[in-house]
Amino acid sequence: MTRQQALNEIESSCKTQFENALNELDKAGIIYFISEVKRTLTTQLLYALQGRLKIGNDIDMPFETLRRLCKENGAREPGKDIITKTLQSNHFSGKAIDIVPVIGSAIQWTYTDANKNLFQSIAEIMKRNGFRWGGDWEGWKDYPHYEM
């Protein structure tokens, strides 16, 4: 998603803080990818299914079916990791953003020892601009997620 697309989707009460945070990220030389702002309930449901499918002969939903549904509904390519644990989301109203670092040309979807400093640098800037970070949540962490 482009910067302008994200700015167009974000809820108006968050727009100034989001734009300020993006400007700070750019000024700091951090390369990032904005994966999502607004999200439909269908997309949220598809994300909630990821990582919960049984792999083997007793598949509840064939993985290819999930892949097709994600593509048809504009959701990211499915993986085997759980990427959300709820059907409630501030993405519905445009008050949440998913941002991940980029190293070289590789989008860093997963928080690792190799990229944790970049995730944390993004988080510091986003938090300074009023966003809460999913990486600070108790229990399950959502490192790409920021919300107001």
C-alpha cells in the first residue's frame, strides 16, 4: 500500500499523527511497508483462520481454499502463523495500521533477532506520535500493529 493510500484510508482523527510518524520514519531513514489500514470483517475472519487449520489428512478447510478466499477478498497471502486472535479490530474504522520494516527488498513480516531493532525503532516513532503498539501487548504480540 502506498503512503497516499494509507493516508486516504486512515480515520481523520488519526491522520495528522500518522503523517507525522511517517515523516519521522522517512527522516530516520527507516524503510518500511504499510500493509494495511482499513480491513473488512471478511478479511479479519480470513486472518483469524490462518494458523488454525489442521495440516494433514483431516484438514478442516483446504489451505488452497483459504488462499483463494484471501486473494478474492484482498487479504494477504495466507501463512501458517496465527496473525490475529480476534474478530474485533480497529482496522474496521481505520484507526489501526500495520507497518513492517523492509531489509533490502525483503518485507519483514515476523519479529526476529535480526530485525527487532527495526521493529522497535518504528514502534518508538509511532508511540511518540500517540499510537499503541501491538508488540507491547500482554501475552500474544502483534508486532506490525499500531492503533489509536
